Amino acid sequence: MNLIFLGPPGVGKGTHAKLLMEEMNIPQISTGDMLRGNIREGTELGLEAKRFIDAGELVPDSVVIGMVKLRLQAPDCSKGYILDGFPRTVAQAEALSGFAKIDAVVNLIASDAKIMGHLTGRRVCSRCSNTFHTSRLKDEKVCPDCGGALIHRDDDKPETIARRLEVYKRQTEPLIAHYQETGLLRNVAVESSLEANHEAIRGALGLTA
């Protein structure tokens, strides 16, 4: 099954994609993780992308599309995959349809207040890249998995979050109408617990217990 997870930043796309990845044994393909990896390594792509990410803007289509196309050719994608964070614009979606067949698009829905609370409390490990929320941490500076330093990313700070939500609503929400027209869209409200939200997503995809 080839899936897209759609929704504003901080709605839980990455978390739920990882849960499904483990259940279905297919890869989660996160353009955000790819880009951050390039930023950490100081590649030319990473340096270019960082300027846009730090400002709360979208990375140019040409950079992201080429990266995704190459990734989908990998052997681990042969039985399916979950695209997390791509496409973000109708132009990207149209480009994607030229080299991939999507089975369903899961549109996760949450209020701006819920998203703001989630993102401002998010911390990322500088060593293993795992993500945590301060509400579930004993020490906000130390990764409970590997002991690495936890960081509060610039794009998770209030002023940048507000900008990211504005950019999403202006440039990415048209994707909802685009995929609604194709019949692929599955709307799922994620205002409840992690477990309840995950079961709602599974139900929308017709996955039985």
C-alpha cells in the first residue's frame, strides 16, 4: 500500500507513519528527516534547504521532487511506503503522479492550539534524531533512549510555528481539494489520545485488528 500522510506541521504525521511502518513492514519516507540529515552533514542540499526551513518556508519543489523520486526507486519501497511531508503543494502532487501510484491520502486534522502545544514542547535528540515531548520527559535536556543532548529546533519555536501554519494554509491546504477530487482522501481528526488517533487512522484505511 502506497500512502501519503497529509496535514499541518505538528499534527502527528511522523508519529503515526512510524506506527504504521512497523505494523505493515513498509518504509516511512520523511522528506523532513532527509533534509535534516543533509543539514547535519553540511551538504550543498542541506545548506540550501536550511535557509528556507529556518524561515518557516517550503523548500523548493525541484530539490524535494528529485530527492523523493530517487528514494522511491529503492528496493525497500517495492511492497509499499508512507510518504510523510510530501507532497506539500499541488505542483508536487502532480509531479508525484508521474512516477508513483498512491492508494490513499490520510488527512490528519487538529486545531492550531493543539498543534502549537505539541510543537513548542517537542525536543529532538542531536545524536539519534528521535523525537520527544516535554510532557513525557523526566529531563528535557537528555535523550531517554541514547543519552544524547535534546534540542529545541528553531522551526519549533512559537514565532516560526505561526509562520509555518500560515504557509501551510496558503500553499498546502489546496492539496485537500486536489486529493478529494481523486477519491483518495481519508479525513481523520486527531484530537484524542495517541492510541485512539492511531485506531481512527487504521479504520480510515480499512485495516482490521
